[in-house]
Amino acid sequence: CVTVVIRVIPYEIMTFEQLGLPPVVAKFAERPKGLILVTGPTGSGKSTTLAAMIDKINREESGHILTVEDPIEFVHRHKSCIVNQREV
């Protein structure tokens, strides 16, 4: 018996405005350091929110972003930051 699971990884990452997120979420992305935890039930937009935050940091700051994900749902290309994504 062989089982296959196929997931579509979105190519385009939506902005805060497109997602209708409150400005306070953008403020979290402007923090210079730290760990941000986004929690909620399945389908509530956690991964999409984090993808928008990472993309904002990647566009506006220079540095290194490390994500630890299960599974990787959005692939981030290097812009102003080096982005390393690890799947656990």
C-alpha cells in the first residue's frame, strides 16, 4: 500500500492590507529581536499571518530570518534578508 500526500505551496504572499490585519500585527514585525508565537485553531490564518510578517521583515530590514516549521507552507526568497526555513 502506497500513500501520497500532496500540498500546494502558494507562490504569492499576501500583504497585511490584503489580509485585513490590524496595524498592531505590523508593529510586531517591526520589533528588532525576539520570538513571535502566533497561535489559534486550524484554518484561522496563522501561517498566512506569519508569512506576511516574514515578508515585511524581508523587504524592509537586513539580517537573518530563521523559521522552524511543520510543514513549510510558504517559501520565502532572499530579498533584504537571508531566510533559512527548516521543516521539523
